[in-house]
Amino acid sequence: EPKIKIGIAGYGNLGKGVEYAISQQPDMELVGIFSRRDPSSVHPVGDSVAVYPLADVEKYVEDVDVMILCGGSRSDLPEQGPALAKLFTTVDSFDTHAKIPEYFDALDEAAKPAGTTAVLSVGWDPGLFSLNRLYGESVLAEGATYTFWGKGLSQGHSDAVRRIDGVKNAVQYTIPSEEAVEKVRAGEQPELSTREKHVRECYVVLEEGADAATVEETIVTMPDYFSDYDTTVSFINEEEMQKNHSAMPHGGFVIRSGKTGNGTKQVMEYSLTLDSNPEFTSSVLTAYARAAFRLNKSGQHGAKTVFDIPTGLLSPKSAAQLRKELL
Ligand code: NDP
């Protein structure tokens, strides 16, 4: 069996994580990294890994089976997703939940006529958490679903803050409310507002001369990202940032609390504890690259989400092997 040939578009945290993840997959090989930056300024972990200008990507259509898109959700993917889906079967981790329907449409429009398959919004949330919300809702038809995040650093939210004018560096932590979690685990099915479930904490390093009040206002009022939460913003210097905020832990849980029969309590929980959010997300992207490759080969073109993909396609094992070993 020839190996699945993978390209990486964009080399940040996810790009690096994908490079590592591919080396753990028996049936994949890395063709190269495609970056908007000068290739000589991009330094892959592996010495022999090639870096090409993203502008030349069209030349590699025959060399790459699946392009794993590792750009940011806020401004990279809305552009790069549809453009690259015209050329390659793609996988991405687009995580602006409110904009997933329109992003799906843009990818579907690009991929269908091109005969490619564009798998969007995989990772852990959206991604594995989405699947677990679906399992919960489908199995416990009467009940309530809860998603808690953290404590952890949110890539998408940190990214959004870093792109604000006047911001030099920033991190954002999401913290679940202990009280809310306990009630949910006890099967109480409380009604929780967005504000009651989590708080968001931002640590920001300003550019020289930037106005702190303006930056703070831009953060706390940002739609989709912050406007529905109690957000605190702390301004720190670069040294404190490097010392106290360099790790990228995350995690959380999806809980479905429901009742069956004559009022019998049932609680389902799926939990993740991640020392590195990007390395984990990259590992999910890489498993879905296999599914994307197989879907495309079987003639399933257009945009696909985790809900559209049979789970067995994620595994390098055959269906027969999976029945024997994991069922
Ligand atoms: P980064 O900011 O590290 O990278 C984003 C892009 O920025 C890269 O593709 C790269 O493009 C460019 N870049 C990276 N480093 C540099 C640099 N030193 N100088 C200039 N440009 C640089 O983002 P992450 O990889 O951490 O995350 C990407 C997205 O993943 C997030 O926006 C988030 O939405 C999503 N995500 C989704 C999750 C999920 O569960 N679905 C979970 C975690 C993240 P280029 O090489 O072309 O310059």
C-alpha cells in the first residue's frame, strides 16, 4: 500500500504538531510544509523536511493527497480553506462555531466542482466534543447537554486577541465554574447562562504606545469570542508572559444528563486533560486526514464534518480488524 502523502499549510503550533503526529502514523508521509513566509525563515522539527512558498502550492497538486490546513480560524482559514479546497482534499480545525455553517457552504462550493473533499472543524471542540454532544443527545433523548472548557489556554481566543491593533502578545484562559460542574455531575440539570458556566481571563502585552483602555474594550466586546462572557484583561510585560504563560494546556468535558424509563437518572461524560492543546488538535487533524483521503477515493466530494464521517475511517486498521479488536 502506498503511503498517504500529506502537505501542511501554515507552520505555527498546529503545523508543528501535525509534523510530529504524521511521524506516529504508519501509513502517512510528509511531502512538505507550505508557508506564506520566506521558506528559509521557517524551521521544521525534522531536518530533512522541505518548506515551500504557499504561493507555489498549485505545482504540488499531484504530489499531495491531503493538505492539512494549520492556519488560524479568524482570518487565515476563511481565505485559505476555499482556495486550497479547489486544489486538494483538505482537513482543518476551523473553530469559530457561529460561522461554521457559512464556512461549510464556502468549502462545499469550492470542493464539489473540483472533485475534492474538504473536512472542516475537526480537533476537540469543534471535533471530538461535537461527536460526544451528538452521542449524548441521541442516546438520552430527554435531558440536557453541557460543555465545560478548561482550565486552559484557548488557541482561538488567544489568536483573536493577538490580532487586535496594539497587542504585541496575548494569552486567554477559560475556567469552568466548580459549582456549575458539580450540579451537572449530580444530574441536577441546572439552567446555566453562558456567564455562569465559565469566566475568561486575558493576559496582554501591549505594543509601545498602544492604549490599554481601547484594547480592553475591543476584547470584552468582541462578538462570538468574548461579548457573552465575564472577561478580565490584565496587562503584563513580555518577561512575565514568557515565564508564566508559555505552556498550552487545555481540556474540558462534555456531559449529557438525562432520564430514561420512569425518571431514572443517567449521566454520560467525556473528558480530556491535555498538556498541549495544539499537539492534541494536530493529532486529531492527522487521523481525520486518513478519513478525508478515503472519503475522496470513494467519490464522496464536497464539505464534510465529523457528523458525516464513519468513525472506522479514522483508523489505519481494516474494518475486519476493528470488529475483532475494538468492538
Ligand atoms: P498559530 O498562530 O501558531 O499559527 C497560525 C498561522 O500563523 C500559521 O499557519 C502560520 O502561517 C502563521 N505563523 C505561525 N508562526 C508564525 C511566526 N512566527 N511569524 C509569522 N507567522 C506565523 O496558530 P495555531 O497553530 O496555534 O492555531 C491555529 C488555529 O487552530 C487556531 O486559530 C484555532 O482556531 C484552531 N484550533 C482549533 C481547535 C479545535 O479543537 N478545533 C483547537 C485548537 C486550535 P504561515 O506558515 O503561512 O506563515
